[in-house]
Amino acid sequence: MNVLIIEDEKPSARRLQRMLERLDVTVNIMLHSVEESIEWFQNNEHPKLIFLDIQLSDGLSFEIFETVTINSAIIFTTAFDEYALQAFKLNSIDYLLKPIDEDELIAAVNKYKARTPNKEAIQFNFDDIKKLLTNPVERDYKKRFTTKIGQHIKMIAVDEVECFYSENKGTYAHTIEGRDYLLDTTLEELEGELNPEVFFRVSRKFYININAIKDIISYTNSRLQLKLESYKDQDVIVARERVKDFKVWLG
């Protein structure tokens, strides 16, 4: 089976590759950006199956298909909201929400092996999908979190959170009052729960509330440093691969 992974986070790509190898599926090549993928597709024989992340470091992966005609079968690997994904799930082999579950990966690979795709079955309306991503299905995002303090349960309104951050394998909410609360969740799980107009994941460690940004400063290696209203414990740095999307997010 001729298989390709398109994923900008190299550790995630390698993890998926190892999971596939345990299923006797050999990954022939891994690509990590829109630009790299376009160049590769223009100069190489296309694979039978693509594992495709949606948001790459230099844009949405659908930009690849605006430049190159590709009829490969596709399994999405994404952290995007499952409600939007349901709108086009029938047009793909399958989709896998990150972090990828091994049982779901097995089911997706078996689904691909069980069908004999023809060109009509695997044609994707990428314009419609792109509209869903830029104009996502309206939904209710999480409005509050709870945390246990001694024998008490405290409610934390999302609007009161300056940032969410990970530290020592824990996930914390830092509020406008300058308090830090340990939450029973992960930053990955927060991706589908927070309003993307208000919160942005600037790095592997931080989710930032746009209303909490006090200053933005140029930093080394084409990165940005953020000063928040009350959070002072660590430097909040926008990762280099997220700077472009961060600037778009700011409007």
C-alpha cells in the first residue's frame, strides 16, 4: 500500500507512522507543509492513501488541492471540531480526531482496505470544506470549568481566564485575578471546547485569551513574546510555526 502522511508536527507524524507500521502499513514519505506538499505532488507519483492534517504550519492543507489535482483516498487526522467534520465525513474514507486512538486507526485502515474506491467516490469538494473551516458550524463553546479545592468545587468562568497552560503534566487556568487552578483536562482537549475567536494556542504550552494580551514584542528566531495583564510566571512565546496564524487571528 502506497501511503503518505501530511502533518506539520513531526512528533505526531512519527507517532502515526509507528502506529501504522504495527498494522503492517508502510509509510513511504512524510510531508510537513503546504509548500513542500505541492512541490512533492508535482514531481512524484501520487499515493493510494493520504493521512491528512488540516492545519499546517503555512496554511490549510486544502490549499494543496487548489494547485494540484489529487485523486488519492484521504483519511483526515485533525483536532478540528467534530460537528463540522460530520458535514463532510461521507466524502472521505474516515477522519481521526487527535490524539489518534489506535482502535479508531485500525477501523479506518480496514475501511480503506474493504472498499474499492473509484474516482467519483473519492472526489472531495474542498471549496465546501474550506467554507466550513472559515465559517464553522455555530456551536456552544464551554462557558465554565470546575476545579476541586479541598472539599469544595469552584466554578471558573471562561471569560475570567487569561490563559491556559501546561506544567509538570498538569493543565492550569490562570485567571484575571492572578490565581492558578489545576484542571482535569489537557490542552489538546481544550481545542474543541474554546471559542477560537477568543482563545488561540500560541505554543505547545499556552492557550491565550485575546483580551488578556497587554503587549506583543518581537522575539528571537522570528517568534513573538506576549505580555499578559497578570500572568508573569513564565515567558509566553508564540512558536515560530504559529506566528503567521497568530497574526491572522489578531485580525
